[in-house]
Amino acid sequence: MSDRPAPTQAGSGQANAARRREMQVRPTGPILPPSNIQGNALMVVIAIMAFLACLTLGGVSMVRATASSWQSQISREVTIQIKPDEKLDMEKSLARARDIALTFVGTKEGRILDDEATARLLEPWLGAGLKLDELPVPRLVVITIDESNPPDFTAMRAMLQDEIPQASLDDHRTWVDRLVSMADTTVLIGMGVLGLVFTAMVLTVVFATRGALSGNRHIVEVLHFVGAEGRFVASEFQKHFLKISLKGSAAGGLAAASVFAGLSLWQRHAVATPESDQATALFGQFTIGFSGYMGVFATMIVIALITTLTARFTVMRTIAEIDSIRSDPARIDGLANG
Amino acid sequence: MIHFENVGLRYGMGPEILKDLTFTIPKGSFQFLTGPSGAGKTTLLRLMFLSLKPTRGLIRSFERDISRIPVTELPMLRRRIGIVFQDFRLLDHLTTYENVALPLRVRGKEEASYRKDVIELLKWVGLGERINVLPPVLSGGEKQRTAIARALIDRPEVLLADEPTGNVDPPMARRLLNLFLELNRLGTAVVIATHDLGLMDQVNARRMILTDGRLDLYE
């Protein structure tokens, strides 16, 4: 358009200055109108979903940490139990059992529970002032082991059986297995909850995107008539939803992180109070650690990505549908006749 | 440039509203498309814009058979055609400047590269003082000129205008017609759909008359 007529020249410097001011354009606005009520509602839904997802993730990480600490405490020791027998010299057998156990690589030290300690263990069931000589009570030897290099329990068990038939070795495997299974189940439940939260979120975003497309159908039409490709339209909606999802997931994630930080702080300041002890007994330590907070951050990013990708795919599919309906004269539902 | 051969179109299971249309829009030509209301002028414009598929017949656009073009390539062809609607189809949340710049924006161009051109075009259509105004405050004529500027900004090879003077007074209609003639002088083929006989009488141009779905050409 090089030969377009030149603009009329203003008569004075003042008029020129005024004109220059008018020629300044505002920073280009987004093609989709900025947030509306629907966008705010979606942001709140995403924030709630992110909060629940992060809470689940933090909870799972907390249970795993507690289970792992219990597991470590339990597997640090094994117990040799010797049942009383008329032919058996108990004290001698206890010392022998300890010596046998300590011959194995991976054991650290052995401690025979004396009468007093055994009586204390049985006190909840049999009461105070128990005389062990009067009852056929089994006696215990506690062996501390090297967790990183545990001894061969099968060989130890066999050797103890050979030397002292009344002895049995308890390596706490049953308890450890139960704890591992409990922790695994908790993780599985957590993953299930996360899966449900993500599914609900994806469906919410699909509905919201379809709603936004339907509410902005006139914009999609205009973009079509100015030669926009489906990809361009999708990227515009994607930008719109990325902003909403980033804000929503950040709010939800930060709220969840604050809950953990707040509870952890409360637990630290309320040590030895009945409330804190009760909570600790039920849930363990509320601290989720650096990796837990990183997990919360990662969840926020994943939620933002899922939302954005869902919006993109939904828009691409819906645009293809709109194009197909618009261009097909056999489908009279989407037409403007002339 | 655009060639129709025995093109027919029916909506759904209804009667054929365009029948056996055969014509060519030559490069750099100027023509009026006219006919009574409901004759199918807008439908024909949509067929030319590749926004609607014919029920039968052949359409060649820029030497390509449109039935063989993948859907993903159609936007590239549409970019060579500018279209102006009777109802303007401006985006109310964007300023006059942003509406006119929209075609360049969807082509991925940087704003700095087209700002001067858009402002110059807005001045050319007489909207130099209205660049930062939102469409709801523009008059009918201003909206029409904004829509025309938007259709022209990427220098299309063909301009399709649907009742471009339908919402303006006679002096403004004359001004808009001069705008189209000026554009045509610069090499763009122009098709103006109108039933304003007064407008058509002002220019000695080819007339395409749609009656009962059939097209008569008067050179």
C-alpha cells in the first residue's frame, strides 16, 4: 500500500504533539478476554485439587518415613528366646546362645535380659513383684546387628537349634514384613487418591475448556476468518489456562505446604503435651522434609502441565469439530445462511 | 484465481440453493455479486472463502482443487483472501488497532514489525484518531472501515465483502466504494455482495446476479 495518501499534516507543533500521543498504542491485549467468573471458579477448583494432591503426597511421604524409621528400629536387633526345661541350665544356655550368635559376622553385641528386666517386661500381664523362679518363663538374649551387613539368620537359627533345642531365633521378620506391607498399601492408596484427583481435575478442565470455547465461539469464528490455524487458537486457549492453572496449583500447593510446616512447628513446640503425643502416635512426625516439599512443588508443576495439555487437546479436538460442522453443508446445525 | 465449475450446494436434506454455478474471478478484477435477499450471496462468499464445502462440482482456488487440499492447509489459502462481513465481526475487547492487526498476529508476526503499517492503514481508512478505541464506542461506519482495514492489512489477492455499505449512509457508502476501487487499482480482485443498485450504478463493473440459485453474469 505504498501509494496510500499521506496523512494530513497538522498545522502547529502542539497539534503534532497531541497527534503523536494519540498514535501510541496500548500494550497488545490477549486475544482471549482476561479472567472472568468462570476462570476464577476454575482456579479455585484447581487450587482445591492441588491442595488435596499435595496433602496426599505429603501424607504418603510421612507414613513412609515413619514406617521406615520403625522398620529400622526393629531390624536393628534380633532376639533369642530360650524356653525353660527341667534338664536345662538356663543361665549357661543363655550365655551359650549369646556366644553362638556373636560368632556370626554382622552381629555387634549380645545382652542377656536379666531377671529384673524380664520381670519388667511381664509386669503389664502378671503384675509387680514377680518371682521368675516360681514360673516357667522363657528368657531372652537381645543381639544387636549391623543393619547394613546383617548376619545369616538361617545358619544362626540352625546352629542354635543344634546346640540348644529349647532356643528359637526371632529376627522380627514378621513385624518388618507387616510394616513394609502397611507402608506399601498406604503408598498404593495415596497413588489411587492422586489418580482420582488428577482424573477429576482433567475432567473439570475438559468441561471448563469446552465451556470457555463455547462462551468464546465468536472469537474462534473471527480467528478462523482471519486465517488462524487450529494450533494458534489452541495455543491462545493454552496460555489462558496455563495462567489459571499456575495460579490455582500454586495456591493449593502453598496451602498444603503451609499445613505441613504449621503442624510440624506445632509438634515441635508442643512436645510432651497430651495433644502432641496423641498426634505423634497416630500420624508420626509431621515433617515431610526437603524431598517432601520438592514433591509438593513437582505436584504443582504436574497439575499446571496436565491442565494446560488437557486444554490444548480439548481445544484442538473441539476446533476440528467446529471446522467440520462449519464446512459441511449437510450439517445445518452450525450455519449462517445468506 | 477462483474458478467454480458446476457447483451446487444444499443444506442438509433441503432443496439445492446454489445450482450449477460456473464462473471465474480473474486476478485484479472488480465485480458486484447481487440478487434478492436469501438468494445465497453469503453462502457463495463462504464457498469462495473455502469456509464451506460444495455438495457437488469443482472449486479451484489459486490453481488448486480444494477437494484435494488437506484441512490443515486451508488456513494458508484463506490468508490470501480477505473477507468483510455485514455484521463486522470485530472483537469487542480489542482496540481498533488490535482488531486490524489480528490477521498479522495470527500469522505469528512481531508487533514491532507491523505497528507502522497498521497505523498507516488506519489513517488511510480515516480511523487515524480512533486507534485505541474499543468497537462498542465506534459508529457503524467506523466499525465497517475497521473490518475492511482488517481484511486488507495482509494485502490479500482477493477481497470478499458482504454488504459492506449495508449499515452506512450514502456519503460513507461512496467513500467505502472508493476505498475498494483504490484497492482494486493496486491489484486486488474485489467481489462486493450487495443489493444496493445505487452503489452498483456508480461503477462500471461486472455484475454477478444470483436468482433462484442460478448465476447470471453481466460483463
